[in-house]
Amino acid sequence: MKIITDNATLLRLLPNVVTSVEGETPLYDKVHPWLVIAEQWVSERFTGAAVLDAIAADPDTTIWQQTAILIMSEAMRQAIPSLDVVLTPNGFGIVSNQNVAPASKERVERLIESMTAGRDLNIDYLLDSLSEREDWQQTKQRDWFCQTLLQSPRDAELGVYGPEWTGNRWEAFIELRERARNIETAIAERWVSEALMERLRQAIITPGSPGKDTALALRLRDCVFAELKGEPRRCRMLDSVVNYVRQQPEEYPEWAESDTARLFDPPVFRNEKNSKGYFF
């Protein structure tokens, strides 16, 4: 463990936790296996090992707090169903005493939902912070998020389901992302080219990208959002994007040199006296 390394650190991240008394197993020890799994998940999916080490070295930063809450939320989300269940020689039982009654099933479910929501919110925050770091720019984790125009769980909420939606944003993001890739491939082949699509994907997550690139990327992302919601393809908007790009070949050489560009520059047929037919 590199981020949450002891019980005191864990308890600072959790509200309304009863402090363990002498002889009781600390919460950190109870959930340690899940903390290990959650930290490994964060390292492999979001930060990369080297960036996680750098974050762990400076616990007084906002990005450390975001990373720690993300790890804690994911660990507790998985651990909560087991925390009040014990295995006895006669089977499973519920932990209880005369001072604290077991929480109802509904309250436990709400707590798990709260941990899930906290996890997803801190994924968005962490990705925003990571995008500002130079040491993250060359990681395979960043490359993975740049593979589509949808690059964080907030895209699933705001772009497709709406702000009132309260589902599992991370799982929804993973599912939508795969569908978005197919839509983006079709748009690239017919309108913007794969090379320019790649450039525009990078613009969303790269600080300091040209404003015009970001603006075009967001217009294309709106088209993808529309199709993910079941709307027909916004061909007129895509045509307008191409018209803008083709008028500036020096600014967008990726498009001008692509096979896609030739779809918008067909051969010109001329009528001649010796032709066997005429073109109108």
C-alpha cells in the first residue's frame, strides 16, 4: 500500500466511524484486502505505477486527496457487504451487540450507492488533475482514455443520461465508450478521417491544445452523444465540420492528405464532342 497506509489515514477519509477500542480489530485491518485491490485498480486503470508513486510522496496535495478518496470508496464499496457478517461453525451470522444494532438492508444499500457515487465523482476529479501533469502524458493509461471522444464518467451522465441520472457512472462510461468507438470510426471514415479524429481526441484531454481543435472535438462529441441516445446521425453538422476543415488545409494537413478528403473532391467530368454520352 502506498496511499492509505494505516488506520488513522483511513479514518480521516471516512465520516461517522466509531473508533476501535483496545482489543478490537481496526477497520484498516478488516478492509485491507479490498484496499490493496482498489489501489492496484487505480494504478493500472488511471495513474500508472510511476505517477502513483509520485502522488504518494506528497500527501498534502489535492491529487493525493482525490486518489485516496477514490481508493477508499472503491474498497469500501466492495467490502461493506462483508463487514457485519461473520463465519461461525454453524454458518454465517450478523455482528451485533446491545449498543449498536445492525443497519437495515436499505441503509446498507444507500451506503454502497454513496460509495459508488463518491468513487465516480473522484474519477472525474482525478482525471482532471492527471491531465495537468507532464509525467502522465506518456502513460498507457492516458492513451487508453484518448481512444475515444468520451473520456470520463461525467460524459455518461451529462452527455447521454442527463444530470438527474443516479446510476453507476463508471460502468455506464465503459459500456458507452465501446459503442462510441464504433460511431467515431464511421464518422472518421466518411467525414473527418481517422488521423484528424485522433488529433481531436487528444485535444480534449491535453491542456493548452488549440481552442479551434477543442471546439471541433466537442462538436463531434455532441454528434456521438446524439447517436448514443438513439438520434439519427447529424450529417449536416458533420458536413459543416468538413467544410470548415477543407477550407484550411494548412491547418489540418491530416485531413487534406487523407483518403477521406478525396471523397469531397471527386473527378470533374467535361463534355466533349467525341464523348459517347453527356454528364449533367
